[in-house]
Amino acid sequence: MERTVPSTASEEVELYLRTYYSLLRSTADVQIRTLEEVHAGMNSLLHPAARADTPDMAALIYSLLRLPGCMPRVRRVLLGQSLEVFARAGYEAVESWEAVSAPARRRRCFFDGHETLACFIASRSDIDDVIPLLTAYQIEWNKLHRRLLRLPPLDWASLEADAAQQTLSETLKISPDDLARLSAIWGETLLTNLQQIAASPCEIRVQLLSGSLTEYRRATNAWWENIEQAMPQLRHRPVYFVSSNTHSLTNLLSGYALRNQERLVRFLGETQNASLLAEWQDILARRTPSSQENFLYYALKKFQASPEGRPAVAEQLADERSCGIHRFPSEHSFDVEAQVIELAKLRPAWLDPRLCAGDLSFLAHSEAFILNIDYPLGLAAYNLLSEVAEQVGKILGVYVMGKAAALNSVVGDVMIPNVVHDEHSFNTYLFANCFSAADVSPYLVYGTVLDNQKAVSVRGTFLQNVHYMDVFYREGYTDIEMEAGPYLSAVYEMYRPKRHPVNEIVNLYNLPFDLGIVHYVSDTPLSKGRNLGASNLSYFGMDSTYAASVAVLRRILELERRRVGFEAGRSDVK
């Protein structure tokens, strides 16, 4: 069907995209400074004060959280899909460089210790992410640099004292709260980094070593081969495909945290976590309606991040393997961990109690796997699901669970779409989502579930402005994310004999497998500022994550119960 949704293209955003893609075709380095004006002219919702003289700390902090901590030393960024791509460009040993990472973005990066950062990319979406991040970072660095230049030389030693923090805030024209957030990110290197900002402007260069579709496909194939070599059974077994995260499904299915409850609570009592211990006591006394299970999953994360808890990481991995949960970190390519879960080896007595509806003895007769991948970025979703669909025995279900921005709800809510407009293919997909509010609401304590929503899959987090959002909002699109559209393009090709169309309304009803998409709200972009991970969701943010995860796993267990011939306990499976 022909597309009837009005054009959403923003001329400013399109100009920005055309500019950096044309520059990246060059075999020479591209200076980020050549993009600063067109970046600022985009009027991004994430960088509204790009042209202001005063720092836009929300944009800077957003960028810092998604770039490696070595960035103050970086002056050159290389983008490539695989070790072969880097080797052909003369960088044969990038994996011997220092492995570096960002707090809020999964991307394999290596720093040479001098000035060069090598980043592995999985799709065009990584470019649409990295380039705006680098540009925003450089613009804001240089604002701070110019401000420091206009002032008398600072006594950096005196700024070590807490009492001098107000002076530093006034010097930089940033709020004490923003300074505290900057200090939390940079830690002990705060003053060293500020001294470096004062000493020199930021002048980053970037080079795309290969932008070919072939290289993205090769990288995706290498990712899959790493999994298949360890689990060749996947080629002949039925699979439930899940795109979520690396913790929620494994916690729910292994029961490791629940079986170590005493150990975790004792840890809270012995450390500086008095508020968390009080929260636990309030949960037990029913003064707080929170989930005991969710709390223990969060406590496990805190415990394993502590010196005394680090040995528990290996212990948990061994425990997971004993009940059929296998983890496969990425090797030599982009960073998307996969988990293969053998349903027949799960131990019903260990499962999260929210999953234990009816007799689970049927699991022992199942030959199916759950293939869970750490949700990728943008177009990588299309590449990965297409690869999986080509390689496994049979896909029984596709379930997508991830973060989204919302125009009509608050952080912690859950949104369930049945319409997705994809800004990559310009298709609008209509589909029967297997989930409804009733599937998630029983497990959500603090938020609200909104089903029958309309979602839009955008090309990048910076690539939106007020005009862009206004068009969608007027058309009833309230769920803003990056992966659903690419996944649905792959779904189309899984049951139709041709490549997905472009710029059409596409009917995905009556699929030969199950399909469900659930988004939990992580930010509200129209608030203009502290959004999209400027601060983490903390323990309470787990409420919506685990409510969605429980719904996904209950759906899989229910379908598998029916598939292996057992009574479902209810006659209607949606």
C-alpha cells in the first residue's frame, strides 16, 4: 500500500546527514569542526543550546556517558566493522590496544594510549550515533575552553577543596548540580581534564575505514559464527528470538539472586548501603509495594561490583550453565552479547515465582532454545535478525524489548505499539502485537502500561528537533525508539519472498510465528534537557524492565507448553 503518513523530514536534519556522509567518503581524515555549524543548525532536542556561549551541560554529559573515558586524550577516531577492515587500513593490532568503554553505550573500542581511538561499528546507525556525539562533545569542550581563556589563570590546587566548588561553578557558568554530575563521570580526573580543557581546544578528526554494506554483513556473519561454533544445535532446533538485555532473562530463569538472598542482604548490612537495606526492610514489612525479586536482582548487581562480590560473577556463570544458560560475548567485531537458553535444562524450582504458572514439567520435553541478544543499535537489528532467521532451524517467535522515549507518558511507564513507522525504510508497519496491557500490568508496580500505541524508529538520538517531533505527535506517534522498525523490516523478509518495500504501509498480520514488542520509557524528549540517560534509572527503573521481561518469558513458556502438547491452564492463547 502507498504511504499516507505525511513527510517528517526536517531539512536541517537532512542537511546534517548529507554533509557528514559526503565527508566520510573521503579517504583522508575529516575534521569534526567542519560539522559544527550544520550540527548546531539542526536545532537538536538533545543539543538546544549548541550556539549559546554558555555550556549546554545536558548535551555534554549525554555525550560523555556515551563516549569512552579516554576522550580527553583522543584526537583521532577510526570507524570500522571488523579486524580485517582495520588491518587493511594498516592497523593490524587494534585489539592489542587498551580496551575502553562508555558507561551508557555498548561499542567495542580500543585506545592506542596516545591519541587514536578505534571503534567497531555494526551498521550505519553507529555512524549516525558517533558523529553527532563527537560533534556535541567538541562544541561543548571548546565552550569551556574559551570561557577559561577569558579568565585569570586559576589556582588549580585550591580547587581541590570542597569549598572551591562554588568558585568553579561560577567560573564555568554551570550549576553546582551539573558540576556534581561532571565530577561523578570523571571522578578523580575531573581537575586534570579541566586543566586540559583550559590548555587546548578540542580538534577531533574521524575516518570511516569502510562504509560498504558488504562489510556490515561480514561483521554480522562473524558475530553469528562465534555462537554457532559453540552451539551447532541451533541450525536444527526451533528458536524463540528475544532482543532485550544481558541480565533480566537470565536472572528470572536461573534464580541465582533469589537463592543467594541471605548473602545479598548481609552484604547490604555490611556496606554503605543503608538506604537500600531500609528499602528491603520496608518491602518485607509491606510498607513499600516493590517486588522482592527485583530488589534482589539489583542488590546482586551492586554486590558483584564490589571487591568482595567480584568472585560471584564467575560463580553465577557456572550456575547458569548448570541450568542451560550459555553466554556468548562478541569476539573481533561489534559488541552484542548473545545468550542461548536450553528450555529442557531449566530447573522449574529455580525460576522467578512470577513465571511459575501451572505445571512446568513440560520443559523437560522441549527441544527449543531461547536466543536472547543484547539489544543492538538501530539498523544492526535488521542485520542480526536477518542472519539469525537464515541460520536457525525455525523461528517460533520474535520478541523485542527495549528503551524508548515517550511524548505522552513518564519515565518508568511501559508502551506497547501496534503501529511502527520506520525512518530507515520510510515504511509504516501495522501488526498484531502479541502483548497487551493485561500481560504487563500485573508485574508493574510504579508505572502505567499503554498499549495500542504508535511508535517511530528514528535514525539517531541527536537527529530530532522540535519540528520533527511535532509532526509525529500530531499524527499520534508517541513512542520514539531506534530498533523496532529495522526488526520489522527483517520480519517482513522472514515470511515474504522479497526484500522489504520502501515508503509503504505494510501489513504484517497473520505471521507464521509470534511477534511482540514492548518498550519501557527511559526519557521524555520534549522536556528539553535532562533526558535519554543523563542519569540512570536506578533500582526503580528496574520495575518496568522486569515487568516487560516477565511478560515475554510467560508468553514463551505458554506457547511452548502448547507446542509440546501439554494443557496450557487456559484455553485462549492470544
